[in-house]
Amino acid sequence: MLVIGSDKNPARLNMELFRALQLQETEVFTPKIVYDGRKIAFSSHELPLGDEGRRQFDVSIPRPAGSSSDGSTRPPKVHHIILKLVAKLNPKLLQEYVKGEQSTTENILSTITAFNVVIRMEPNQNHPFNKRAFFTSADRRAIGGGIELWRGIFQSVRPTIGQLVVNIDITTGAMYKEGPLIPLCIELLGRPLTTPPALLLSPVDANGRRKPNYAKDVLSRLKKYLVGLRVLVRTTGSKPRTIRGLSEEGANTLSFQMREGGTMTVSQYFHSVGLPLQCPTIICVQIGAKAMIPLEMCNVLPGQIFRHQIPDVKMRDVLAFSTLKPTDKLARIKAGLQDMQHGQSNYVNQFGLKIDTEPLKIDARILDPPKLRYGSEGAQPIVVPRDGAWNMLSKRFYRPARIARWMMVIYDSRFNNAACVEATQGFLAVCEKFGVEVENKSPLKKYENGQGNIDKQLSAACTESVQKQGGLPTLMMVILPEGGGNIYTAVKHFGDVTMGIPTQCLRSLKCGRAREQYWANVLLKVNVKLGGINVIPDPAAVRALTDPVNPTIVIGADVIHPPPGAFDRPSFTAVVGSVDSDSAKYVATSRVQTGGREMIHDLKDMCKDVLMSYMDYREKTEKQRADELAPKRLIFYRDGVSEGEFKEVLDQELPRIKGACEELGIAPKITLIIVGKRHHNQLFGPNDLVDKSGNCPAGTVIDTGIAHPTDFDFFLQSHAGILGTSRPCHYSVLYDEYGFNADSIQALSFALCHCFARATRSVSLPAPVYYADIVCSRARNHFDPRGNLGPSDTSTQASGAGGDSGDLEAYKAGYKPLHPNQHGLMYFA
């Protein structure tokens, strides 16, 4: 174990100190050892740490020549570094492990960690890095908002059957834009670079009056982004300095006490040393304990990772930069081997590692797609997907819904009556084609103002429906303007929570003059929202899923966390379960829990909810006998869990699933499968076996080569490529009471990827997992959009940390339950 002064040091500083330590103490660190930038160091040989296995070193980072312009002779800060022996690793155990002759132990996991630190040591000393990747400036793109995207290289040592492999992938990192600090501040605040700096960054207006809300609108936002950022200051030479805070006053009024007595403003000081300020009224940054430096004197250093949530408006740019065709991605991975310097790394060599630079060639199989069954009234009731897709030509829904009353509420005044008529005709045409009965061919139409009270407007629309159509609308179709996100949230809160009415929101620019394909895609959602079933896997084709002797419930679960730095926000959990014998119809339940917690705290109650819905559906809809209502098998797909959390799932979540069954008096055989997409295993097929996008075809499965040496796992690429390089899903079977074989698990998982109601193509995840992810992302719709916990406070992302119990209780109180009318419907489709 290694301890460097403060736990708050950034990894970059720790690496600098560690490099200085090894240069200073050559008699101890020859050959050199490796360090992860945090707490752990590894050595290929025994170090002279004394009888107690512990030694302290005092280290300082020498100042660069010319780093101080004020002639200061103050010595550099001394840091205390403690090295302590905590374990000796035996690599032979790892060799036995990959042969399948040894079970997982702490020693083996630590040895794998050591090898990861070894291969990352060289590039991490020369490039910006995070936990598992490093980034180079050779390929970068500015996207605005003060952000640059840098291409990076991920690398990780992994155990596979018979050998260790280095998993390499291309990744993308967000960096602060380098250069003058003032333009960066303007961009971070979302303003164009043509904005005069004083207009935005000065706390006073042109008349010297304090700007209202300046602290909230400017200072607090900038502080979030700038504190911790490293800059070069024109007055301190080449030594990077770290921003500690911001001033509340401009440089022309911010004063300090001079050593020789008296006071002087920051602006006056810089004028006195021959550096008059161009923008004297704007704020300063705090450097060190007290020094205040005008923004215009600072330049942002390159390669500083942007550790905040990227604005939604920039995500399209991120996607465009990150998307690479398979051939391009493989070429970049091969080129990236030069940056990794495995062959030239003294660290790699001294630990006795030899790394083959050729990509690993492994065997794969292509699973046959499941036959799919549509309504018997159609000309083509059975379809076999081809290349991961199919169409609705000559088909009717397996179970079409019925629309008794419907209405249009239009929030875009440019969507005129002619557009309404055309949209109505387009929608009715596909309804007739796919078997959906619409009683009222002329929907009610209401134009509303999106700036008004959405809840009152929709309530009034419902009242009008009762008066003119004899009841509440079966479907409320809402036409939104561009940028109508807040209206969308209010509409969904009204439909899902307040009134229990299915809603379908459409963008006016998309649905105006839309073609049949557009309306067909809309109806795929509408039919299941109203209780219909679009398609089922043919029972004869997927017996592992639809065996009548072993009725099966399939459950998907996911958690979504607040964005980085949102310490007062919660995480949201979702559990989605099938209710029908064909695993095509699903119900959902969701909860609020402590932010950043991955294990689902309320899983027992959530599983009880979906299990009761399953048994209720079998009794009332499928007319099963009372002694045949309970499932005999429960297949639980869990998304979003890292390999390091597998044990927690078995220790915490599995007992909660079992507890739900016990409280209901049922005993299904449970199979628990982790589904992961956040891995970096990429599949590149030979030219004669790839699809039109250059990717491996849908149904490609691998359970050798890169599979785990002892665990039951496989990789399945279930979807056809569209853009970029497709990523397979990694399935890890942690627990299996039923005793499925690999072929059965793979076939039923692949079949479930064809049951996603929104699409006529197989998707990358089994449908219940995909639905659970959607339910999590809709969490904001459960809060009153007019309240204090509205959409801006509940936006979520895949990582973060949680707030205190008071915050959590407030969110729980504000999180309104789903309306009873929606409980049995796929409102989330």
C-alpha cells in the first residue's frame, strides 16, 4: 500500500510525486516499480522497507527553471510518502486460474490488477488518463461549450480460457478547451464567443450597479467548472497553478493589503508592474491561499479531463466523433498500439510480460433467429427475421388494441388544420392496415399554448372529451414544437400519474407530411400502450422460453444514477416483468433510492409487484386454474452491474428476489443473469461474414476464446449494425437453479431481443432489460413539473454519488406513483 500526504490529491499530482520519488531514491527503486495513481503500488522484486515492511520518504517536485517571476526563493512543498507491504502475490495461481484449475481468490484478483497497472504505467506518465484509458491530442475536436473531445485508448488485462489477454478499445474523453481563460468562461456559460467579456463576467453593469442574480447565474456556475482547473499565469512563469475559487468583485474594486502598508486593487497592481488590464471590471480567480489573478492573465493547460455531465445539446457531437466504422476502428486500435509502448516499456519487460500485438482470432457461431408470430388475420402470420430485421408488410398485430375515443392536443400553432387532417389520415391508414380498430375517425382537436398550465389544459381537454365523446379519451395524441421538452414532461406526468390516460407525443416537424413508415412506427408504440401485443416469438421456435409445462416470468432490472457532482440527487430503480405466456407483454414498477447506490434496495417489494401482476394476468386474461398461476421459472436479467459488484448482487439482490417469492408463497426456480454493455470487447468479422454495415451479423455468439475461464458467460451480438461498430452484450449467469444449458440461455436471450415492441428489428438487449432502462430514464415524469423537484433537478446519468437522508426523503415524497389505470399497460413503450 502507498500513502501520499492527502487523500484529496488528484491522480495526476500523485503520479508526478511518484516519479520524483523513484528518481530521488534510485537505490530503492531500481528497477522501478509501478503505481496506480491512488493507493496501490506493485514491485517485481522485494523492496528494502525494513523489518516492519514500512518506510516513509520525503519528496518534493522541483520547480521548473523560470517558474517564478517574483524572484521567490521559497523551497518547494515537501510531501510525505509511505510505502507499506500488504501482500505478496503468486502469479502461478493465476496461471492455474486461466486453465480452470483454480477458483477465484483475492490473490488472483490482485495479480490481475497488478498487470493492469503495469501495462498502463508508461502511457499514464505521458498522457492525460482516467481509471482505465489514456488520451492523446493527436485526434481531437472542439465541440463548443468549452469542451474538446480527445480520442483515447482503453486497455485492460483480462483472464480468458487458457490465457490472459489485453482488451484494447478506442474511447472518447471530454477535455477542457485549452487557451485563454476568458473565452473558456464565456463558452462554459453557454454564450457565443462574440459576447463582450465585461457584459458577462463583470459583477457590475456599465453604470457600476451590482447585477441582480450574478452570484447564482455566473459565479456559482463558473465555480463548479473552474475550481481545480490548472492554468498558466503570465506573472508566474511556467509553473502550472490550480484555481481554488473565484472573487465576487471585479479586479478594479478587489483590493489587498500590501507588505509595505496601504491597500491596492488588483487592477492597480497589474498596471504598476506593466501589465494593464484590458477588462478591469471582470472577476478574478484565486490561486493558492490568497493570490487573486485576473481571468485575462490565465491560460488553460491542455489535456484536463472535463468531469461534468456533457450538455444534452452536445451529445450529437459526441456521438458523431465517437462513431467509427468497424474497419476504421480496428485500424485505429492497431495504430494505438504504438502509443501504448508495450514493447518499449521497461515496466512491462521487468515484470516478465510479453504481449502479442496481433488481434486475437476466435471461433464464433451464428444463432438462428426465432420465428415471430403476428395476427392470423394477416397474409403473413409467421416471419423469419433476416439480417436482424423484418417489416410489417402483409401483417397484422398479434393482438390489436381498440381506440374508442381519441383526441389531438396541438402545442405548435404552425401545425394547421390541413396538417391535422393529413396526420389523422396517415394514422388511421396504418391502424386499418395492422388491425387496430378506431371507432371515432375524427378526433377532437385543441390548440394550446405551451407557456400555460399544461395540467389544466389537458384536464379541460378531458372534460371536453367526456362532453362530446361520452368518456375520457382512450388515447391523447400531443403535437409538440421543437424544443418542447418541458411540455413533454408535463404531458407524461398528466397521462402516467395524474389521469392514467395513454399519451403519444409527436414532434410537429416529424409528423407533418409523414410517410406510412413513420405512422407505422408510431402505432408500434400506441398498440402496446393501449394493451395490445404487436408480435410474439413463435412458441414452437423458442421452447426454452414458452414451455407450457414450466410457465416462466422474465424480469429485467436497472438503476440510473445522478450525474457527476450532483450529490443531493437520488438514483432511480426500475423492475419490469412479463405477464403473459409469450413474454411479449410487460408491466413496470419504479422507485427512488440513495444516489449512487447500485444495489436495488426495494427489490423485494418491486419483484412482488410484478409477480402479482403476472399471476393476476394468468388468472383473469389467460384463464389459468388457481393452482397454475405461479411461475415455475423466474429468469432475472440485471443491467448495469460491474464485475466487481457480482458478489453484492448474489449477497443482496438474490435474497430479495427469493424473499419476494417466499412472501407470495411461490417457489420458482431462479436464474440470475447479468447483462453488460459497458465493456470494451469488440468483434471484427472477416469480410465475407459481415453485414452491410461491416459488423458481425445479428446472432453472433462467442462462448470460448474471450469467455471467462471458470464462470458461465458468453458474448451475444443480437442486433444488426446501423452506424459505427456494434458492441455485443456480455451475459454472465451468476445463479441458475433450473440448470439451463448454454444453448438454451443463448437462444432465449436472443429471442427476447426480438420482442422489443418499438421496433421491427432485433435490439442489443433483451426486451425486459431495455424496458427497465427506459422506465429509469422516465423517472422525471413522476415529479410534479411545477414543483421544486422538476425536470432540471432529476436529470440522470450513469455515475455519481447520493445526497443525505433529508434530500432522499424529499425526493421520495415528491415521486408520485403510477396511476392505477396504467399498472397493466406498457405506458413506457
